[in-house]
Amino acid sequence: MFNLLRMDLYRMRRSRSAYVCLGILFLTTLASYVLLWLLATPQGQETAIRIGMMTAEETQESLRMLEGMDTLTMFRNINLDGGAYCITFGIWVILFVCMDYRSGFLKNIMAFYQNRWVYVGSKLLAAALLNILYLISNFLFVVLLNALFGNMVPQAGLGDVLFYMAWAWILTTAFGGLMLLICVCTRSSAAGTFAAVLLGGGTVVSLVQGILSMFHAGDWLNYSIYMMLSNGPSRYTDLQDLKVFAVGAGFLALYSALAGWIMKKQDI
């Protein structure tokens, strides 16, 4: 499997999609910081008033937008809580995996590695490695922007950052496993990208939860990946906060097992 993983990492390093998706995350973060600076800082509000973005009466209410926030909360609000990160990362997984089907390269891979679990494991490991690089680099970009914009919010504690990054990495890697499963089932990058947008952005979860809530049966969706990322803890307080690790590991095992099982049943 490590030979296949090495090949996947080489392809990942050489592909433009990985850098394009990282650039999209950076642009989203930069745009959000500029908007917050305009709305929630005295210097930015002067500019916002001059360009007609807001009135003087609205400034006091906007100043309270940054109350109780730190760099970790900012990182969550910009990327993870709203689903922007999952959409971007999910699209990369779809493009990366479906490229094997589209180019016909998968037949060559299966000629050397007939064990389909090796293929699934290699893709998941490659996605997990890129995932942690995306999370770390994007958080560091948030810290850099915070410094450049005059430290709008205080720095988060290192322990809180490590705790959050650990469980967010597991959950987002599990989402990558879901994208792998969808790609294995559909073999279509277009269908997979559409699914990444709907699932990563929470559209499907919100719709299903809204319908089930009318019958008082939607509470179980609070354990979905989207809801866990939106409502999960930013810091460790008690053992209850560790359930995010269990949920992420459970989804990761489920989706990877289903992807491997389906590939064993398919004709490549």
C-alpha cells in the first residue's frame, strides 16, 4: 500500500487542484477578514461609512460582532462551522479519486493491486495528509491576517487549538471518506461535486432535519458530520466533549468499509 500511497502523494503534489482548493480557502478567509474589519472595527467602519456600506447608526451594533471571539473562533466561523471547508476539501477528494476512473488509470492500478482495500486505504491516507495540511495552513493564515489587521481578536490557547484541530481533522477526514464512497458509487466528478456542495454545506442535513423535526424525530441528525462540526466543542471541559472523536472515527470506518466493499463488487 505504501508504494501506491507514494504514487498518490506524488500525483497530489503535482496536481493543480490541491493548490487551487487551498487558494480558495485562503481567499475565503481573506474576504471574511476584510468584511469583519469593515464592520466591527472603528477604523474599518469609517471606511464602510464613506463607501456607503453602512450608516453611522449601525456602527455600535456592529462593534459587538467580535465580542468573545479569538483566533480559533474566527477560524471556525469562517471555514468549518458554515461548511466552506468541507465543500472545498470534498471537491478536491472527488476530483482526485474520480480522475482514476475518468482517465482509465484505475485499470492499471488494479492490475498491480488487486486488493481493493489497498486502493481505498491509499486514497484515505492521502486525503488525511492533505486535510491536516489544509487545516494547519489555513489556521496559520488566520493568525497572520489577525496580526496584519491589528490583532482584532486575541490569540486562542495552544491547548484549545490542538484539541479542536484533532477532532475536526477526524471528522473532515470522515467527510473525505464519504466523498470517496460517492465517487466509487457514481464514478462521476460532476455528481460527486454536486454531492460535496449539498452535503458539505449542510443543505441535505438541514432539509432532512426540518422535515423530521415535524415528527419529533430529527435529533439523531445532531450526530451528523455537518452538525458535529458546527456545534462541537472548542475546548475540552469534560468526557462528554470526547464524543466528537467517536463520531468521527465511526463515520470514517463506515464510509471506508462501504467503499472497499462496493469496489470488490464492481467490475473495473
